[in-house]
Amino acid sequence: MKIEDVYKKEINDLISRRGSTKFHITGIRHCDFKDKADDFIRDAAQKMQNVILMPEEANQYDHASVVCRSGNRKIGYVSVYDLEKYQILAGKEDSDHLTGHFFFGNTGDHLLDLSVAGIVTLDDIRDYRKEVDRQKKEQYSSWKHDAIKRFLVHGRHQEDAKACIIQMKEFVISLFGGYGSTTQEELSPKLEQYKESSQYDISLEGQRDRWDILRYLDYLYDRWHQPGAIVDEDFEDILTDVSSQIGGELGRNVSYTAYIERLTELVTKELPSSETAQYYLRTLPSEAFEDIRQQVENFPHHLYHLFHTNPQEFVRTLYYARIPRKYLDPFLSGIALVVAYDKNKGATERTDITRGSTKAGEEELNYEAPKINLQHLLRQPWFSDARSDEKYTAEWTDAFVEALMGSEFGEGIAHDWAVKGAREKKAQVRGYVVGLLKDAGVVKGSYGSIARKVGIIVNEENKKDPYKTFADYMARGKKQPYTEWVKEYVEGKD
């Protein structure tokens, strides 16, 4: 029997006793009341302001997002861990919106608590999740990854995260049976271990478990504050820390640079350098890695393309896609093996791909890295949509990049690609090449429209047009020394 079932009746009684459902509204600092967020939060809670909740399917990050509005003003968004409750209540009402009123505000976390009539029971949530699981299966089950499954790579952080989240959930549920003198001593180390690793699990199951923890903590608060109940304030404080930690992860961390970098390094450094990945590099033929590459490229949502072009957007999209572990783990494992293979291949072939001799103490240029990346860029779905003629196939673009890197201009491109740090030029090189193909008539459209199709965001702070910087790089392609070479190549091949 699941531990939830042991206390199911008690939890459902607490839910029914409320007679309403609580929602947390976040993102207030970024919406229409951002200039006076604290004052608005206090005022809206005091006046128990009425608002409406509506889906925002056009949201670029989360198609399941729900916005909170007051007339023509956007207040914020329903927190990610409350979206299930919205879908269940809206389904019961057979409605495309819900109405409610604020009753509490927290200026420290910039949250507003919203009360909506109607309840969501544990059975409601289970039934809803079964339907979501069915939809996820339809969405991902056609993805073929047999080559990846034979050679899976897992990281310690992933296993730690899964274990810590599950144990924290079971511990919180057990509190419905009461707590004793040692309970706080047990919880403190669990919380510390949870903090160290939990954010490495962004699977659908991992997110659901954390949503459950927050929901159970919410109803434990009701249970412990019934008339006549005696509450240990120190213990309640640490449970508040648990709620704050998990709520912060789910509500905000995906926008933090450190969080995104941590997950990116998991795929690009930790997993590729693992003992298992290195073993496969030594024992598997190159054909096995090419099979893995092909399967990774075929993963839904064009996520592998996004991984190469914009790691930050890749992590955000991965997070909000809420992918089941049975598909997410092989996908990340496949990426890691391809990364490991490409790094190894670049190192072993460096002598063959270096043009001429190098000066003493100077690192040899890597021609393979820009070649592989540019070929991959031009193999993505956007190119098929933007090309001016079907004759410009993947074979054509591969040959074009191969010839470009083998020309007299290959050394300069390799030099630009090798620049690291704040002056990194990888996005510029990609932009120059795409821009020159547009100028040569291989792809059609304006710089801006093509940049949006490519999907590379360089200047994330430009919310109005995040693709403008890449479009500018495209326009500068005609100023590169290989402009005429590209033009002559296209004309000659045509």
C-alpha cells in the first residue's frame, strides 16, 4: 500500500473542510504591477480583491501556464505546482477560466494566496495524472531510442536527487500520523541532503513529488492549527523552511543562471566524463555513437537543436516540458555520449585537421568543432523551412561546410571559434554563415525572420526582440573575408 493511502481519508477530510482550493500567484514583480509590487500585494490581500484565472497557451516557456488577471491588467501567474489543481477544477466546471479572491499576501516571496470555490481530492489528482500519463505516452512513445538504452549513462547527482525527493515526500506524509521528540532530528539532515541534490531531477515524476510535498505541508498546517492542538514552534519553523526551499525551486530557480549552468554541466561535463561514458568510448565503434546521435536528434520538440544553439533555453524548455523519466533519462544520456564522442574525436583527429605547423607553446587549432557544429546547425528543421529550393539538402550543406573549413578561410573561422570567455564568437560565426547563405539565395526571408526560425537567442535581456542580435550577426556576414567564396561556391554548385 502506498503511504498516501494510509492517511488518505484524513487528508481528504482536511480538504473537504476547507471547501475551497488555494492557489499561489507568482511573477508579480514581472507583470503589470511590477513598479509597486509590495504595495499591491498588501492592498490586494487586505481588500480580498476578486480576480480571474485563464490559460496562456501562447506562453513561450510553458504552454500549460495560467495567468491571473484583473480586468486588462496582468497580476502574475499560477505557480507551477498549482497547475494541476487549476486543470482539475476547470474540468469540473467545464470552463475555460476560474474566479477567486485573494486572502493573504507575502511581500518577502512576492506571493499572493488566492481562494477558489471547489475542492480537489487525492482521487481527483490521481485520475488527472493518469490522463496526463496517457498523453505523455502518446507524445513520446514513438521516439526510437533502442541504441541509447543499450548504453545508458547516469550521474550520481541524478540518483541522489531521486532518492532525496522520494524520502522527503514519504517523511512529510508520515507526519499525518504525528511526530515525536526525534522527528526534528530526522528532518534536519534530510533537508540538507535534499538541498544539495534535488534540483538535478527535473523529470515529470520529480516535479510531481515536490508538488505533493507542498500540498501535504499545506494541509498539515490545517491539522496542527485545529482548536486545542499543541504545536512545536521550532518544528513548524523547519517545515516552513522545507516549504520555502521547494517552492523556491519550483517557482523561481529555473530563471537563475547558476541553476541553468548546473544542469548544463550535468550533460556537457559530468555525464560525458563519467567512468561509464569513458568505457563506452574505449569499447564501442563509431557507428554506435552515430546511431545514438541520430536518435537524440529525433527527440520531440527539436530539443537537441536547442541544446546546441542555446543551452539556457534548452534547460528552460526541458524543465517546462515535464518529461517522464523513462524518456528524459535516455535523452540526456544520449546527449552526454554524443558530447563525449565529439570531444574525443576532436582530440584524436587534431593532428590531421590542423593546417600547417603551430608555433612553440601555441595550442593547435581545432577545425573539427566548428565544422561539426555548423553542419549540425544546417541540418535542423528550420533550414528545410527556410531554404529556397529542395536541392539544398543535408548532403549539400554538409559538403558546403566541409569545403568552407577546407578553404583558405578555414583557419580564420577556427581561430574565431576557439575564442573563449566574454569575447566568445561561436554565435557570430553561426550568424555569419547563415547570413551569407541568405545573401547567396540559399535561404529566403529577412534577417529577422530567419533569425527567429533558427531560434538562437544571444541577448536574452532584449525581451521585445530576443533574436535581433543574431539577425545583426547575419547582416555582418557580408563583411567577412569569405563572402565572395560563399557566393562563388553557391553559384558554382548551382
